[in-house]
Amino acid sequence: MTRFDFRAGCALVALLAVAGCGADGVFDPDLRGLMGGMDTAAAAAAAAPRPAPDARGVVSFQGGQAVVAQAGDTPMTIAARLGLQGPELAAHNALPADAPMQAGAVLVLPRQVAVTAPARGGGTTVVTDPFATGAQPLPATTAAAQPAPAAATAPNPREHVVAAGETAWAVARRYGVTVQDLASWNGLPADMSLRPGQRLIVPQPGQSPDRLATTAPGTGSPTPTPPSAAQPLPDETTPPAGAPAPDVPTTDLGSTRTAASSGGRFRMPVEGAIIRTYEKGRNDGIDIAAPGGTAVRAAGGGQVAAITRDSAGTPIIVVRHEGDLMSVYTNLGEVAVAKGDSVEAGQSLGQAGSAGFVHFEIRRGFESVDPEGMLN
């Protein structure tokens, strides 16, 4: 080895050592700090895969069974294959007995049938956003492609009967699951369409990790400070149980309004203070203080893509805009528009409800973005 090669090797080692130090000077041997870290929160919050179907397409789980349709199937042919009555299976799923089934679609069985050996093979369901033009499809692997645990150990799913006007997004939000998991478990079509009376299998949502309990790699877990036995407890005066509560100070939320960035393409949907800011995964929008009856206006021009309701019956309005963007307005009272209406920026969509605030989101496809960065 020449002297030049030796010096070059030393320089390379020194460069890697410097690169392995984070911004706080802590050595980072796997350089994950330079790559933005590894966030597994989304994977942890995903639902468990659907149990694998048997050779006839029957999926068994705790409390019930369903069947996965094959190409060319109808409720009558599926019922004949499973030893059921065709009209019974069709009526249980709000379908005509001779309705053609999409391959991969799921029907809930009205009663238990015998189970055979799991089938081999697989396929995928492609989920796209019907509100966004040219959105990239999101693959949602079905249980046949990734076999699930046995029904005895899989979390117990729930069953939901679709009401008129209900969307896949509304159902997923009601039960706290992702729309991708809902589509994967039920073999929904690419446009995510539902029919009134359709029975959906709703998986149990995954568990999101406690972010406050995580620490950086290599730093160890913090040790809580034990209570001290050497010092007495501080003196304190406990008021009697019948004493009146102290007056609660009033806060002028309008005077504490968070300033939005200038130059954005959207306007504030309601005049008020931003009382809760955007935090991805925890609050996918902003909460704006608004007394009941306050006018809620379109943040930008577009078309009303959907009007639905949450589990409490509160209206939700979705407006589609150019550039694959959608704005979402919740905690409303009265609604002044209808699905399909074209609206201009500032046009009234309705009034705020009794919650005391309006929740406002901006989404690009399925993903939420910080609204404050797009407000003027």
C-alpha cells in the first residue's frame, strides 16, 4: 500500500465517522438520522390481514363467516357450492339472486357452513381515490396473497350494514380503521362504491404506539424519579366538599388566532381562532373556534364531491378542487349545498354546529396535508 492509499483510506474513515454523528453530536452508526429515521407507526396501526379462505372461498373468523366470489359467480352459484339457499344468501347481502359478482367480492354468510383446507394462490385489490383525478392506485393485498392467522387467534371483526348515502370513508372513520383495510377485507371495487343493505366485515384496528414512550436508538429508556421518603409532603389546604368552585376565566379565542401563512390558494372557511393545529396521525386538520350558527364557507372553488354524516349524525362536506386536492368540513349543523353543486371560494356551505368549533382538512388523495401552509 502506498502512502497516498493509506492517507485516502484514513480520510474515508474520518468522513464516515463525521457523517455518523447526528445534529446533537451523538454517534449514529447506521446513519438512520440522515435518512429521516424509520417510523413504523403506520404499520403498527394497520389492521391484521383477513383470514385465508378455504378451497371454496369461505373465510372463517370469530363470530361468523364470509365467502370470496370467483369470476362468473352469482349468489345462486355460491349458495349451491356451499349448500345454502340462493335466495337466502342473496337477501342477506341485499342482492338479486342472479346478480353477477366481481371476482374477489365478499358476501357475508347468513349461517355457518363446514370449512375445508385453505386455498393456495392469491390476488390483489387496487384501491383508488374517486375524488382525485389521476390519483395513483394504492395496492391492498388480500388475505389470499398473505395468509392470515387462524380464526381462533385473529381479532374478532364486526359487521356493519351500509345505510343509504353512506361511503366507505364514513364507515372506516366510524370504526377507526383505514379505508384500505376496509377495502381489503371486503374486496371492494376500485371506485370504493357501496350499496344500501350491503354487509361489511370491519376488522379490529391496529394499535398505534405511544409516541411519548419512545426514545432515540441507543439512549435507553428514561427512569422515573421515585417518590422521596426523606422529605415530608408539602403543606396544602383542602377545601371542604361543599365549597363553591372557583370562577373559570374566560378566554377570547378570536384574540389568540394563529396566523396562517400568506400567499396560499385557500381561504379560512370560518372566521375564528385556530384552537388546535395540524398534527399528522393525531389531528389531520385544524380546529377553528366557531359558535353554533356561524357561516361556514368554501375555502376554494370546486365541486361538492360528497355529503355524508359521522356516527353521531353530524354532516361532513367534501369539496373537490383542481390539482387532486379535496377540502373537508366537519362539525356542521345546517347544510346549504348538495352533492354535485359547483361552489366558488367564499360561498356558504352551511352553518357551524353546536360543538363550538369547525374541523377543516385539506387532502391530496388519501393523504392529509397541513392546511395552514395553504391558507392565505
